[in-house]
Amino acid sequence: MDPKLSKQIKTFATQVRIETMKEFKVRGFGHVGGALSIADTLAVLYEAVMKYDPKNPNWEGRDKLVCSKGHAGPTLYSILALKGFFPMDWLNTLNIPGTHLPSHCDKNQTPGIDMTTGSLGQGVSTSIGLCLGDTIQGRDCYTYLIVGDGELNEGQVWEGAQFAGHHKMDHLIAFCDYNKKQLDGYTADILDQRDIGAKFAAFGWDTQDINGNDADAVYEAIIKAKATPGKPHMIVLNTIKGAGVKAVEEMSANHHIVVSAELADQALADLEKLWAEQKG
Amino acid sequence: MNYKVNFTNEKEKRAMKDVFGATVAKMGEDPKFVYLDADLMSSIGTKKWADAHPTQAYNVGVSEANLAGMAAGLASSGLKPLAHTFGPFASRRCYDQVYLSIGYTKNDVIMIGSDAGVTAAYNGGTHMPFEDMALYRAIPHATVIDVTDSAMLENVLPKLLDMKGLKYVRLGRKEVLGVYEAGADFEVGKAALVKDGSDVAIIACGIMVAEALKAAAVLEAEGIKALVLDMFTVKPIDAEAVIAAAKKTGAIVTAENHNVIGGLGSAVADVLVKNTPVPMEMVGVQDEFGQVGPQDFLQNFYGLTSEVIVEKVKAVIARK
Ligand SMILES: Cc1ncc(C[n+]2csc(CCOP(=O)(O)OP(=O)(O)O)c2C)c(N)n1
């Protein structure tokens, strides 16, 4: 991994966490745990991997992204704002009347959001449709899919997995945010997922298991996936729910939380310190 | 039926989810009771009881089709299942399983859809059910209930346990404006008269009963006597009560936290056109999708307020 690129992505990931925590601070509550666990992967994708044009968000030749765990919208919103899809001050409007930034991703509300999500499981099929559509229309681009580990409970995930595997959709790169928790508690206690990679492999997918809060590992896994033709890709991200904000990481129930000013201020102080160090 | 109305326009002290949790715990005293949830126990106040009763409570994870189908199988095996998830997922996300494995197969199941209509608030449009009652009404012989307040919830829910067929109950999770005194007793399928009147009848359900009472007070001050009926059982609708209200007042306004297509308004209109056609207006969501925001903003946006009821009452009286 090129050290310069590595530094650049990690710095961006911290900036994304800062803006995301600011969104939650303004609103005072939200799906913080699952927004933070996926921050590194989304930062890698938008900083170093995906092709897109913020001035033309609907450009047909862009890579597409479906955040099927739609409640991680706030992380995506900070990235899209930082990349110039819309003004930074929209980030103060999360969930308020008339906002363009609702709690769950909405294609018709937010420039740069490629698919509406929020009903878990549905993004798997819609991402397959997007990817297949690009193939049918001869466009050379990738579709990226983010699913939660709890989301894997949905049968629809596996319906899609069968199709993508059967059709060898190698331009579909999926990530499972394996943060070990869902809404009511630990995924292993509710419905043990066992070996997620092995399950997708059984459906004909190419799979990898990585540290999903390590931006270098995420970047390298994507490069590796692209070099493996003939199969859709599942990158299992070993993550921590709440990653990057100590107080949230340490909460036992951190799916949807109240974000006090103290919590947010402490998180922002820590993140800004880290950001200054990273920028060097 | 035996209830006292005590409407003070104040939020109840207990959140509906806490009342729901306590009621489920009570229902659990029946050894045949089984509780299923799709990863939303902590959201509806049942997690503590469920954790303590692992052979009576099961978390099926985020899998609503499986939730509905399992409930059907449990019923066929001789148990009394109650299954909960948010309203959109308890209706649209598992409709065929509910329709076929529960409804058509004649399995006795209680399905609960929480976050009724605009009470889904900050979860936004994807999570805001304006069509759940319409979908459940379309299933033959289903019972559909929109809960008014905590007194009704704790009284009506246990009654459903030994009722035949498919029962769908929608409710909010937060504190609501209380309408009834604690200890109230209701009869499923019979409307509750909450205020008598002679000039117009407002037929409401769910959170709109409180709005109807607020509207009735405003109208009273202007000399208009509104009758208010709580039609908490939207199906089977209490046709007798609708007809009597129409005959007595000659004008009807319905009010629901739901699309006017397929919900309470449609059900009342159906009774009226066949029996006693009188002028009628519908307060409810006018064929729109949901969106994100606080509940009061959403109620204003979609016209689910006492002010809109007052307007519609005046409009309907003018049409008499
Ligand atoms: C179909 C559906 N059922 C239920 C929900 C409510 N819900 C939102 S997030 C969530 C838990 C998801 O867990 P996971 O996929 O692990 O997400 P993460 O931990 O990454 O936030 C649930 C049950 C939903 N959004 N969609």
C-alpha cells in the first residue's frame, strides 16, 4: 500500500467521523453505532476507489453504491457533502422537516444517493439490478453494496446471493459490516451467523475476511476483488459497532442512542486531535 | 363495554411501549402464549420479559416473512402466538405470509405493527405505514384494530388471545394523549361513544380520537354539537353505530392516521353508501407517502389535526 494514499484515506475517514458526529450532535440522537462501524469502508470507496462526478450525480457511467443498511445514511451524507455533492450546511438538517437528509437513505432526496433503503434486505436485490443494468447496457462500472450482519437475517439477502452467484456478477462488490451486533443485542445471541464468508462462498461468491476498521485492509481487499473475475465479491468487515468513538464503542446497547452534547464534544475533541496528527 | 372518558388533552405518564411490555408479560401467564419479535424487542418494551422467558419468547432476527410464517405454524400446533415488528414490516414486508399462512389457512394469530402512521416520525418515509390497515382489511375475516390509548391497549390486547383468526393491532410506542380512565373495558367490534352530539358525527381511530375530542370542544364553543365515536375496531366495522350516528346527525367526518384510501374513511363510506347516504368528509393522509420529521410537524403536514377536523365538520354541515 502506497503510504501517501494510506495517509490520505485515513485522514479522510477521520474527517468523515467528525462530520458524522456533528450531524448527530445537532439532532441529539441517531443510529450512531452502525454509522461509525462502516465509516472506514465508505471513506475508502469515495476517497480512492469509486468513479463519480459530484456535479453530475446521475452520470450513467459512475460506480454505484447501495447502502442497504439504510440507517447508516448520516455517514454517507458527510462523505457526499465533503465531496461536493451538496453544501456542507445541509449536514445541520438531518431529520428536520423538509430536509434532504432523512434518517434512511433516499434516492429522491439526496444527490449522490443511488438507491432508497431502510427496509433491510431490499438493497441486496436493488444493487444486483443496478449492476445487471450496467452490464446489459455495456457500461464499465462497479456496484458496491453495504449490508449489516443483522441484515443477513433477511431471506431476501440469500435470494439475491443465489442470483448474483449463479450469474457470476463480478462487478458486484459487497461488504458485510460484521460489527457483531444488531438492534436487540449480539448477532450471535439472536441468530448465530456462523461463518459469513463460507455461506457466501457456498453461493458461488469470492470472499475475504478483513479488519473493516483498517482503511488499508479495505483498500487492498477491493483491489484484490477486482483482480478476481467470474464471481461476485463479499468482503466481510470485522468491525466494532461505534468504531472511532470510545464512549459509543463501550456502550452495550449502541444501535440508536441519545447523543448528549458532552458525548459529542468529547468525541469531536478526540477526533479533531487525531485528524491534526494525521494531517501532520 | 364499560368505560369512562377522561380527556384532559395531556400526554399519559406511561409510554405505550411500556404498557405493551407489561401487557405481554401478563398474557404470558397463559402457558400457551408465545411471543415472537423481529429484532425489535428493545423498541417495544418486551426484552426484559422475553429474556426471562426463553421458552415463550423468540427473537427471529430481522426476518419478517419468517416471523409471520412461524406464527402460523405455532398456531396450527395449538399455541397462541403474538408477533411484533414495526407496522410497515408487519404488513407490506410479510403480506403473502400473513395472507396465506395465517389468513387463508385459518390460523389464530395476533400480529402487532408498532409506529402507526406518523408516529414513526424520525424513522421517516420508509418506516411510516399509511397503508397497513388497508392491507389487513383486504384479508378476508381479519380483525383490524387501531389503539387509542394505554387503557384500551391493556384491556383489548388480552381479549384477542382467544379470538379466532387473524388479528392486526397497530399502535404508537410513545406517550399518547389519554382518552379513557384506567380500567376501561371495551368490546372488539363495537365502537365506543366518547361524546354525544346531534349536529355531526366524527368517527375516529387511534391518535385521531384525541384530535376529534379537541375539535369537538372547539365546535361546542361555536354552538356545534359533535358526536364522537371511537371506531378502534376498523374491521369488522360497527355498521350499526355508523348508521345510528348518520341518522342522528345527518353528517359524518372520519379521522385516521392512515391513507384515506382503504382505511377507516373507506370502511365508513362503504357502510354509508349502502345504508344511509349522508354527506361525509375524510380527514387522513391524502394518498401520500410518509417523510421524516417530528410527529407534530407530520400531523400538521398531512392534516391530521383538530383544526382540520373542525374545517371538515363545517364543510360537511354546509353540505347537509
Ligand atoms: C425490514 C426491516 N426490519 C426491521 C428494521 C428495523 N431495524 C433497523 S436497523 C435493525 C438492526 C440491523 O442490524 P445490522 O444489520 O447488524 O445493522 P448495524 O448493526 O450495522 O447497524 C433493525 C431490526 C428495518 N429497518 N427493516
